[in-house]
Amino acid sequence: MPRLRPLLPRPNSVFNRPILALPAALPRRWSSASPSSSPHIEVDNAIETLKQRHLPIEWDITSPGQALRLTETLRDYMPPAWGINISSKINSSIIGNGPSDSAAPILPFAYHLVYFNPHIARPFLLPDGTDPAQSPGPPFTRRMWAGGSMTYRHHQQPNHGADSSVRLDSNIYGCVRRFRDIKVRGTQGDEKIFVTMEHAVVGKALLDRLTMGEEGWEDGDVYQNAMVREDRTLVFMRERAPGQLPVEQETAIPKPPQAPSSLSSPPKEKETTSPLPETSQSPANFRHTLTPDKILLFRYSALTWNAHSIHLDSNYCRNIEGHRNLLVHGPLSITMLMTMLNWHVQQRFGQGAVAVAKHVDYRMLAPLYADEPMSLCGRQSDLRGATAESTSCDAGKTLNFRLWIEGPGGVMACRADAVVRVLARHST
């Protein structure tokens, strides 16, 4: 039977992990594609490069301090009440709970995004500060976060016999990653490569059983028993020539293909018109408007070990990428939406209520920029027919919400569908 291969030396401590070495197949620097290279050959080479690449396991310790720093980062841009409940639980964990305390709080919505990020030495980063392991290579040197999905398992007892929730208990967890799908869209010479990576966050005990080759455990068990299972889709675009750099040219993020399923190169789809910005068609039942700035983007970049220049260097944004200012991170956008949803549930069902996320799908539709207002919006869209005016009798049931972010002019920049279970009281 196939077994999961440990891609890094197994550490006694997560801090003993060696710096990730750059495989020979990955570019240490960018260089322009050869003029003789045809667009078709460039695309095929990029796909083949990714298909042959394996991603290492990322280990991390779920320190409450990291989650608290994220909460404090968001606090200055959101109503104070949104973070009070989260902060109090995290502070309680720091003061009173040990690493093995089963009462440690569950990691809040989307907070896993500030854990399990590769710590790549500066010489191995690409010129724009990004991870070379995710890149198909030149000439596809521009990247954006296109969307993703997150599935959470809470309060179940999977067959590996451990709590299925990621908790702020200062224990070691592992994130197993693999390329799930690679697709191409666009006309020849203007192709966009959509790369979907699957992430599975699991406890160290399960990974130990798999990597030691215990009978009855296979690679697929990692993803089936993941505490958090996530798909992330990045879109890679061709580098721009100097004459192709009008500022504010980017009006929409390329739409990812539907239902990724395998590593494949499907027939190229033709795009006859430029994508138009979407606008909201339904009124929001709850919303909050904020203005992100370079301080917020810097702090979130630091928390996620993200050195991508589109979040940090305004000159790079304008002169290289053709954007008018720093771009807001896609993961930050979905984190703020989910934080708002948690607050909304507490407002409707009382401070003792907890919204336990089951599944979230989201798409980035248009860039969000620093120093421009953005509105976090949401409404209940329960498939069972309930409305936003439902009463507390919904506590304990599964509810569906549509969330979105509006940029200047009401343009929809991010759209998400969330399925949550509302608990009447916090349950561990």
C-alpha cells in the first residue's frame, strides 16, 4: 500500500526544522522567456514543472500568542466588540491553560491562515518576495489569490481517536500540502494558470501513525481526517512589458475554473471580453465599513510570513504590476468576513452563542486597495427557507450565510458562502 512520504526530517521540535532548501527545479531568480519560445510550449512547461513538484509538510505550534496578535491587528479596523470575546478566550488560554488542556479554545474562523506558513530564507525567495515552490516559473511571474474553500471538523470523534478541533493549546500540528489541480484559461499569449493547492491540518499523532507506516493507514486518511481541510487557488499571469503598465488596469481578478479535480491541462478556454466588475444584488443585513492602510497590510504580512511586494511596496505595485496602490491580502479579506459573521451570530443569539464553521467557499472578484474604503457585508441565506429575521429558535441548527466585500462604487470584490452551526453555549 502507498504510504505518505515524510518530505522533511522528522523533528523532535518544530524549531529544529532545517531551513527549506530550494530544489534544483525551482528558479532562484526570474529571467525573461526566450523570444523563440512559443506560448503553447511555455504553458506546457509550466504545468509539467508543477506536476512534478512535491510540497513539504509544514509544522507549527498553535501558540495562543499568534492568534492574539492577529486579533489585536484587526481590532483597530473593526468595532471593539468584535474581538472582545475572542481576546478574552485567548488571554484565558495564555494565563491558565497548559499545552494539554482540553479546555483550550478552538482556533477561530480562518485564524489557521496565520499558522503553517513556509519560513523561506531570503536568498530563496523570488524577486517579488514570494514562495518559489508555488510558482510555475517564468514567464508566469505575476500572481494573485483567486479564492478557495475551507472545511472544518468540530466536536466529532474521528477514528484516530483524538479531538477533531484545532485548539490554541500550544501543541504541534502539521499541515500536509499537495497540488490538487492545475488549469489554464485565456487566449494564446494571454493565458492564466490557476493552481489549486490542498491543505490538511492534522494532529501530530495522526501524522506519526502515517509516516511510521502503521497498518491500515493510507495517504488519503490525512485529508479525510483533517481538522481543517482547505483549498487555495492562486492565479499566475504573464509578466508585463513596460508598455503594458497602465495604472488601474486591473479591474477584476481572473475567474477560476469550476470544480477542480485533478492535475490536468484542459483545453484552453477563450475569453472574448474583459471581465466586468460584479455588484451586489441583495441588501446586507449586517455590514461594517473600514479603510485598510499600509500598517494593517504590513502586520498581516508579518504574521503570515508573506513578503509579496504587492502588499508592501507601492512603487512595485504601480511600476511593475500596474496597480494604483498596495493590495489587500485575499486571506485577510476572508478572515475579516468570518470575524464579522462570528460577531453577528453572537448579536442574534446572545453572547453565549458560538458560530461553528462547517464549510466556507469564497472567491476574490476584484482588487481591494490600501487607503480606499471597503464594506464587509452579510445576510443569511438559509437553504431551508429561514430568513435573516429568524429568532433564537435557530440556535443549534445549521445556517447558511452569503458574505461579500464591496469596494469603492459598490463593486463586489469578494464573495463567500458560509455554512455554520450555531451553538447555544460554548462547547468543548
